[in-house]
Amino acid sequence: MDLKQIEYFVRVAELGSFTRASVALNIAQPALSRQVRLLEVELRQNLLVRNGRGATPTEAGKMLLEHGRGILHQVQRAREDLGRVRGGLAGRVAVGMPTSVAKVLTVPLIRAFKERMPEATLSISEGLSVAMQESLTIGRLDIALLYNPLPSADVELTELVEEDLMLVQHDTHRSKAGQSISLRELASVPLIIATRPNALRALVEAELNAVGKRPNVVLEIDGVAAILDLVADNAGSAVLSANAVRTAAHPEHYAMRPISSLRSRIAMATSAQRPGTLTQRAMQELISEMVNKYFASHRKH
């Protein structure tokens, strides 16, 4: 059996679609279909049931999926072990982070990564938590830092830190800076908030709903920088972490008030479908260390 064909089959079976798998693997769909069909011909078994809704594994396909994941993992481990003979971990790790976290962690994380794993390759990207969780599932990311992720059978979560959430307002509200605001009071504040689905918005809506309230949304826009620009223009207020404001271009333009009982969680997520390689596990340990170091004032109690 050809390793590439096994990889293609595993990805189609995991994603349940030739279309999604072709995007994840960066290969034309006809070529992907042809390679999977060649594998079926060689094994003299139908591995997938193809229909208008996608592709699902047959009984034989489920068996090969289990073996295939193990085979691909062992190949990656073999490459890493050979790399260690040369002097260190030599795998590749793709990490995703929210923009506000990336601003703090990217430079020190890359520096520490190069010191500990000079033979390995690191890719860091920024994105929204919902999109990054999807990227974990399809294999574009190996590790993701997510805000307030919901439990999922597809990912394994390790909670790292909690941050107090703040009401961020125009500088004209400076006289109330530092004064706590309750959830009930927050419900009457005109908010600029991200469009759904968004982890922070979901948290705000759930917490307000628990006290019988709904957020007063006046503008919906994605991106922390865009939200802060609108707050600076006095178009409304926002709910963000203090760290998101501190890392903004002009933090002095904003007044912050802590929101009672409203905290945001940052968790590290990995795929539950694929076991981590040695390089990925070493990177998970490094990320945990760096988050504890650079978010020490917000460390979970």
C-alpha cells in the first residue's frame, strides 16, 4: 500500500467529504478520488460509501482508518527519531492563536522554540477560535489556543489560564475606570461585538441570559482591532480582555472597567483523532510554560 494513498483515504474518511479533503490536502479532487479508488482496487474492498452528502467508511474502511492513523503516526515518529539521531527533534508544528494572544506570545515563543528545537519547523497563524477548531479537525493545525472552547469529541482541551473580562469604553469614561460593573448593568451598555459564531460573544450572551438579560448590541464586527477602532471613535463599548487593550496601538485611548463574575478561559486544543508527535508534545509543554509566564497576572487559581 502506498503511504500517500493511505493518507488521502484517512483524510477523506475523517472529514466525510472528498471536497473538504481535497482542500485540506491541497490536491485536485479528481486526483484524490483516483488515488483512493486505486487503493480500493488493490485491497479488493470498497472502503467508502459515496453519496451526495459526502463519503462514509464501510466496515472495511473503518478498519483501515484505524490502521491507517497508526501507520501514519508511526511514519512521523520514525522521521522524528531519525531527526533526533542528528541532534534534536525535527518535526513540523503548526500552531494557531487568537490575535490578542499572538501579540504577546509570538516573538518569545519563536525564540524559545528555536533554542529548544533548532531542527524542527514552526508555523504560527492567527485566527478566530471557531475557525481554528475547524482547522484542527482537518489537520491544518496541530495545536490551537482557543478562547472559551466548547467540549467536542474532535478535540482534546487543556485549560491554561483565565482572564478577567473588561468593559472597554472611550476615554471620556475615564472617571469610572477601574470601577466594577455588574452583569445586569452591562445589559444596558451599547456594545460593539463580534458576529456569530464567536466564542467571546457566546460567553457574554450565556452569562447575561443566566441573569435574565440580553446584550444591547449596536454594532457587529469581527476583529479586535476593528472593534477597538470603533470604541475609540465613541461608537459604543466592547467586552474584551485587559490584555487585548494593553497590546493595542494606543491603550491610553480607552477606559476599562472589570465586569463582575465574567472571565474568559484560554485553552490549548489538539486533535482527538491523531496522536501528537514528539515534536508536537514538546511544543505543548513549551506553550504551557510561556502562557504561564506571560499571562502570570491572570493565572487560573
